[in-house]
Amino acid sequence: MSDDLKKRLLSHVRKTANGCWECNLAKVGIGYAKMTISGKSFRAHRVAYELFKGEIPEGMFILHDCDNPSCVNPEHLHLGTQTENMRERSQRGRAPTAEKNHNTKLTEEKAARIKNSLRSGVGIRKLSREYGVARNAISNIRDGRAWAYVD
């Protein structure tokens, strides 16, 4: 990517006292700045990563150390997987965890025990009865559709 693009991005940046480079372009999702390049829309933090750090491998995410979705400071950005992204989000208390849902029967601790049991060969039906949840809840844990960030 060109120096012109770098200048263009930086012209929309306000540096904060905590080191964030807040991008004041239009926001998408939960506050991610978006940038249009040749008629195509990109998240600004991904553009910043490529401009300052290098190519983003296929399927990889750009994670924020600062938890500020509008930040484009390359020192606050690192590569990670979706699972790592969810784990960091949970560890930092930003995830809308199932535990906060008053209807849930499972906790992170129970999900971890279920994963261990599944690895040990315990069947879905048995775990479903033991934890009082539907079999698809156990299948979702097994397949990574639920509680993916829990080990």
C-alpha cells in the first residue's frame, strides 16, 4: 500500500493520552472505523496493520491490545485467530458471556468440564442429562459454536 494511503489514514487520526490513534472515519459494527479504498470498504485497523506491519494472512484477525475498536495505532494491534479474539474479549470482561444471561444453566467452569469429559470419551447424551441441558448445547460446545474460548 502506498505512502499516499498512509497519509490519508493518518489525516483522520487523533492521538490520545493513552497512546491510541483514534480514527474519526465513519464507524461500523461496535465502533470500528471504516475506510473506502478504490470503492471498497475496509476496517481501518486492518488497513493500518497492513500499512505499518505487513500482510494479514488469510483467515487471521487483527486484535486490539487497547480494546478500542476505533484505534489504528499499529503498536496496539496484533494478529490472532477468532478463538484468541474471543478469549481476550472474555478475559478482559468485554464479552456478553452466557453467564450474564439469566436463562443459562452453564458457566465457563461447567463448559470447561464438559470439554474435558468430551475429550475423555463421555457421550453427549450422558453430559446432557448430567448438566440438565439439551444435547445440542453439548454439541455446540464440542463443535466450537459455544464457549469456544474456554479450554
